[in-house]
Amino acid sequence: MLRIRELREERGKTQEEMAKHLQISRQVYANHENGINQPSFEMLNKLANFFECSIDYLLGRSDDFGNITVKENYID
């Protein structure tokens, strides 16, 4: 299951705020959090950039948050 709920809560963001940032509806975002729908690769990339972590961490494939650097032009 995706770790986006815990990451969102750690940053004090609401589902509505995340949805606006990602330019999707709150319901679509909630469905990703609840495992009802799986995000596309493009959406996973946006989420990883927002949370500054690896996609593997988001997917639960790694417990290493990842020490990544996000280039400015990749942040929406």
C-alpha cells in the first residue's frame, strides 16, 4: 500500500490541499490513499517529487526514504 497518507499527515496537509497541488479531484487522491485506484507512473513521480522521497519508498518496496535531490523544474 502506498505511504502517501502518512507522508501527507506528517506535513500537515489535507487531502484537498494535495489534490489541488496535484491537479486532481480530492476523491481521486483519496482513492489513491485508500488503495482503491493505483496512481499512474506520472502521478507517482509527482508524489515522490512533492514528498522528496523515492518511488520505491512510496510503494513500500524500501524503508529507506531515499536521499534524493529534486530539481526545481520538476516540482509542480
